[in-house]
Amino acid sequence: MRGLPRSLFGRLVLVLLPVLVVAQFIGFALHMHERGEALSQASGLQSAQRIAGMVRVLDSLDAAQRRDIAQVLGSPALSVSLERPALAEPQVQQSARAALFAAMLRRFLGDGRPVAVSVSEAEPSEPAPMRSGRGRGMHDGWAPPMAAAHYLGQTGLAFVAQVRLRDGALATFDSRLPGQTA
């Protein structure tokens, strides 16, 4: 009994302080969970906007110009491919996050074209092989070291979207978000 405070105020502090600390930890955990959900939705929104903009650019070009511009549009965070086969049905996920991403992408495209979407946990990706040749674009064979280090070697979310262009060509966009953001 020597360790307990003798005054009523001291005893009340001894009882209420642990309760307040536990309440603060619970509030912090709830805040971090909600923040993570908001960032995840915002990240999907940004990816959908970028992909819709790229689809508009690719739609306005012919096949030869498309191949060149796809290389320039690609980045460590978002790769653009015109040669990838259509996603198989098991790869197309119907999770709530994938449905939300598909709805956002359709809204930004605005013309009702078919879209296949997959959202999954991304494994750490390997650096893309550097292309040979010079003079075709700013990103030809070079990526800023800090940007590449930020997006490579981390787990996170992978948003994969395939969109049919107006001439029937299939464009695949693979957007990977680092684990910090996801």
C-alpha cells in the first residue's frame, strides 16, 4: 500500500490515466486505418485519371506512332504495353477495390468501352531492362535513380487495366503503388 497515492486526486489519476492512454491508442489505430483506406482510394483515382488520359492520346494515333509513344508514356510507376494478351478470366478480380477502380476508369473514359481490371497485392518488381538506341525520347534507356528506387523492390498494390482502343487494339496499363502509399 505504500506505492499507492494517499490523496483522492492521486488515486483518480492512477485509475483514469491508463483508460485515457488505451482510448488514445484505439483512436490512433482507427485513424490510421481510415487514412489508409482514403489513400488507397485516392491512389486508384489518380491511376484511373492517368490511364484515361493515356487512352485518349493512344486513340488519336496510328499503330506505328502508338508503339513509339507507349515507350515514352511508360514510367517506373505505370507501364504501358500494346503487345500483352487479354487478361484471362481468373486474373480479372471482382473485389470491391477492383470494382471501384473499374467504375472510376469507365467514368473518366466516358464512352462505354470494355475495360478489364485487376487489383492485387504487388510483389516487388524487377527493374525493366534498359532499351538500346538513342534519341527517341526523354525516358529512352534512362530512369532517375531515386524514382526507380522508390517504385522497385517494394510490395504494394498493382492496378492492371486493359482497354480496347477504337481500332480494336488492346492497351494494357500496369500501375504499381509502393507499399508506403498502399
